[in-house]
Amino acid sequence: MCVLVVDDSATIRKVSATALQRAGYSVYTCADGIEAMRWMTQTGTVPTLLFLDVVMPKMDGFEVARRIHTRFPSLPIVFISRRNGMMDRLKARLAGGKAFLVKPVLTEDYLKVVKQYVKDAGHEHPPSLPDLHG
């Protein structure tokens, strides 16, 4: 199974990817939503689960989610944000989000969400790639 982590923080991308890879998942990371959409289009890869930051440069996570959700409505999207307000959670739900995690996200929380939303954990997927912004 393939997990895509989209966050403008290199530290968050590294920490989340390391935790998920240690648990046996293939993980791809992107620094912003435009890069993520481009990666999905160019590679033809649709991740099994998408972790998506809310506040990012170029395009916020809500808009990225709306665009991705339109093309791939069954893709579970999990928002991650420092914001924990009712409006942010509502916007996330309206954009197609299945869950909302508040930063700093604990390793256990990433793993719990993956187990909750991924039913095909044994399916073969391409090997992990490094962070596209190394």
C-alpha cells in the first residue's frame, strides 16, 4: 500500500515517512499540493491514503483536497494542521476529508489512521521513494 504525505515542512515529511516506512508502508512525500497532484498525474499513481497539510504555499490543503476528491472520490484524505478550530474541521469534511489530526502528530496517530482507513494493507505497491525535496 502506498501513502502520500503532503506537507510544506521537511521535518514533518521526514518524521511521518520514517514512522510509516518502519511500519512497512510505501511512502511518498511532496512539499505542496500542486506537486502532489502533478506527481499523481505524471506517475499514474493513486495513493491508498493521503495525509494533507492544511496551510501550504501555492494552494491550501482544502483546495487540493477538493480537486483530488473530484477525481478520486474513494481516496481517504486525512488533514493535518496546527489549527484545531470547528471551522477548519468543517472545511476539511466538506473538502472530502475523512479525518483531522492536530500537529504535532504522534507516530501512533499516523499508524492508527492508516489502519483505520486502509483495508488492503497487504497489497503490493511500488517501493518507497525519497522525499522529492530531499
